[in-house]
Amino acid sequence: MTEFEGVVPALGQALSKRGYSALTPVQQAVLAPELSKADILVSAQTGSGKTVAFGLAFAPTLLDGADRFARATAPLALAVAPTRELALQVKRELEWLYEMTGASVASCVGGMDMRTERQALGHGAHIVVGTPGRLRDHIERGSLNTTRLKAVVLDEADEMLDMGFRDDLEYILGSAPAERRTLLFSATVPRSIATLAKRYQRDAVRISTSAEKKQHLDIEYRALTIAPNDQENAIINVLRYFEAKNALVFCATRATVNHMTSRFTNRGLSVVALSGELSQNERSHALQAMRDGRARVCIATDVAARGLDLPNLELVIHADLPKNRESLLHRSGRTGRAGRKGVSVLIVPHSAGKRTERLLQSANIRAAWAKPPSADEIMRRDDERILADPALSEPLKEGEQIFAQELLARHGAEQVAAAFVRLYRAGQSAPEELRDIAPAERKTYAPTEHKTKQRDDFKGGVLFSLSVGRKQSAEPRWLLPMLCRAGNITKREIGAIRIDQDESFVELAPGCVEQFLEGVGPNHRLEKTITVTRLDGAPKGLRDTRGKPDGNKKPYTARKPGAKTKLGPKRKFGQQSGELTEDEKPRDRTTIKLKGKKPHKPKFAKAGAKDRNPGKPGSTKQKRKKQKNTTD
């Protein structure tokens, strides 16, 4: 049996039984003798064995020198996790780790029967694992006694704060005894986590393993550029190319998860879905199907991005790009765990290339840019797998040898080999034909290139006519993305757009014309009612206005100082040149002076106009009233 220094003997036996030969860096760090009674704040990358780490860390505090637990009257330890899946996974890990100690581990998670959980707590549990909302419910109802807690663990603390569980966490920590150990485990330590630690921990020791600084060394990142309409086809080809034991496909919304699950099931792939709209029973069955091999692909939202551990997960596909670096790292961290290798693939529409580059740079990740696997590459990969199949190298058994000779004698070696290949490929989904797009290498543009209005790539541009105009409410803001999507081009390859009454004209760069025509297809349709036609030259009445500031208008020239302008009011119908209109006749100028005050600036009013403020002192009305009073 392997000896683990600093580990409680009963837990050491469980580690050996589980096949552990050495501890991970974070597990070794929490076992330091000076930390046996201290509060700790641990930051380590996902997949580094944090669950076992805090199980080892609070074992001396819970057992207090004993080899086994006595009967539980109230829980001694509480572990809080952000999601139901992670909480149940933590429970399974602690059950085998504390198997030799006789510990009872209970779970309290949303979506499960609360009465069953209350009964389990009533029978006695040494360790309770749950989600923040459900744990708070049990504490408020009195079914969870926190008065004897010796240790509280917050697993994935940063995620719980991001999900809005701050109030629940503060309530749980506030209900626990002041004399307790508080262990915070988090992938990152932002300011919010540091504030929480300062408030609820006593002189916490910060542990940051060296592995945290080297993000995901066991994960190979690939960024695959695709045409906008080829997302699902590209994912199918990636799944077929790698043929991973388990693969996880991340989507942004539940609707996308449902759509892809139906599409891939129709293609013959063994698929399960995982999203927030499913019940806890459905989510548990989906994960169990992945673990026991009944399903190979799990399509999920970010609910599966934290803490989920699938031992055979070799491939992670980002169908929709992550929103930030933390989401990218946690999604990808589902693979490449505990020393195993994994691949993380980003499906990148060519319009999102720059955003993806910034995302990878913020996460300090170097990805290999390429195109998705083509149908020919997948077929060659299948051939390699057939040649490397262990069934071809295993020795023949006695009964097999007789039948094999009979097959060869009746059908011949080539016919038998061809039948073997057909049977192998019959169980595989056929690869998809992808549209050829621009080269996968990322092109960088000089800053000054965007500032120039006249671009060299539009010399000799090709003009196209669209069967939609102002009558159909055509606007460049929705024509531009439609052209990019249908023709597999970028907005930089589109020049001037001119919209007339019944049709519109679009100029394309010469280099993208063939790709555009291939994208719109032989019917030349952008949408059901919009067709596109290539023009040999500019149509009659359409002038080339490039290089002019405002179409056919003359360019503005500055007026010389002192020069008289020729601008004047518009003439009315029938008005002679030089004849003034009523509005152009000179107005009376009236100057009003008040006693002891500076005169007002001249006011211009029409002849015979009334005072705007007749009640103001010094106005004409007031003067007349004063004269009348004096006369009387």
C-alpha cells in the first residue's frame, strides 16, 4: 500500500484502493502541517483534484484523532457547490474517500425531493453537500442543524458569486459557528472572492499552486474557421474526425441545445442533452449515459462548464463562442483532467475571427488556426483506424480459424476485406461537404488601412443587381449581413451599395466573385424572394460616384473672404426677379430705453406688431396708462 504523508490513515487506504500513486500539487499543498487548523483560500485550475484536496484538508478537524466517526447527531462539515451536478459529484467523491471512516454523506440540491433529504438529515449525516438555495431552505425550516459544524467549504466560490448566490452564502456562513474552519476553493480569485474571504475567514492562508500559472498544458486548442451556415456540418465533421470516447458540445442557449440534439440524433449519433430546463432526474440520467458508454456526445449549455468530471471526455467543442475568458477556460477544463490529454475546438465563423483572437489572447492561450476536417480527410482517418483496429492483430481461436478459411475459400480475400470495411463504415455517420472559404490563416491589417476611403482591392469591382429596392424597404443595414451570410464573404469584400426603387446594386471585390456565386448556388437566390444577377457593366442611369464626396453633387469649395454669396430665398411661382415678398420687406426697428438702465439691444418686429410682454414696466401699454393717469 502506498504511504501518503500527512494523510489520515483511513483516507490513505481509500486513496490506495482508488489507484492513487501520488497526490496532485494542490492536494499536497493543503496537507502542510501549519495549515491543519487554519482557514485557507485556494486557487487552482479546474481538474487539479480540488474535491479530494478539501476532503483531505478537513479530515483531521472532523475525526479529531479518531479512526472512525461516531454516530452523527448533527453535521460536522458542510460543502457548498454552485450547481446540482457538481454537488452530486462532490458527494460521490467524498463517499469513496471517507468509506473507511464510516462517514455518512448527505446531499441537499434543488430539483430533488425535499422530504427525502429531510429524512436523510434526520437519520444523521456527518458531511452535507448541497447548493446554496436548497441549503438555506433547510436551515430556515430547521431540518439542517449547523450548530456543530467544524468546517465549511465553498467550492467554485467565484462561480457562486457570479450566479447571484451572495445572499445565500452570507446567510449560510452567518448561521455556522464562529469557531469553525472556512475553506474557499476557486479557479480564480477576483476582488469579490477576496472580500468574501476577508469577511468570513480568520487570517486565511492563500494557496496558489504552480500549476495554476500554466493554464491547461494537457489541452490542445484549435480554432476552425467556417462559413456562417456550416456550423452544424463542421461540428459533425469534427466529431467524426476525432471519434472521441466522450465529447462535450457547448451551446449558448437551450433552444440551440434542443435543435442540435434532434439534428445529431437523426444523423445516428448517440447524443444526450444537458440544460437548465431539464429536471434533476433527467440530467443525472444523461451524465450516467455518458459515463457508462451508452452515449458518446453531450450537448450542453454552460450549466456543465463547472466542476463536471467525465473520465473519458477527450473532446470539447465550442459550438457558440464563450462570452469571456473564464467561460472559455472552464468549458475547456472539462477535458485534459488529472494528467489526461484533451482537445478543445472553437467553431469560428470568419466574421468572428477578430473577436476570437482577442478572447484567446485574454486567456493567454495559443490556438492552432485551421479549416474543419473535410470529407476526404475523415475517410483517410477512418482507414487509419481500421488498419490500427486491435481485432486485426488478435490471434485466431480454433473455431474462428476454421470459419475464416471457409470464408476465404468461398469469397476470396479481397471480397472479405471489402465486407469488413463496409460493416465498419455502416455504423458511422457520413461526413458533410463543407463550403470552401478564405484561408484559415489570420490576416492582420495595418491601422492606416481602415482610414483610407479608396481601397485598391475594388479596382475593377464586379457589379451585381438584387431584385429588391426601396419599394420593398431595402436598406444596407440588412442587405449587408444577408450578402455575407448567403455568399460566404466578409463585409470588407463588399463595396458600394446603391438602392433604387425596384432593385439594388452591389459592388464586390474581384477576388470574391467566384466564391460568392458558389455560395448563392445555381438558382442565384439570396433568400426565397430575392435573386441576384451579375452585370457586365454599370446599368443605364447608374453613374460611378466613387471618389466624390456626395454622389453627383459638386464638391464644396471655401468662399473667399469678403465675397458676396449668391444664396437667397426661393422665388415663389409668378414672382418677378427683384420683387420682394412680404416676409422680405424691412422691419421697423424700435429702441426702448429705461430710466437708470442701459438700453436694450435693438428688437426687430413687424410693423404694427403688439408688445410681446404688455405688462412689463416701460412697455407701450404701461406708458399710455401712465399718461392717462397724469392727464386725469
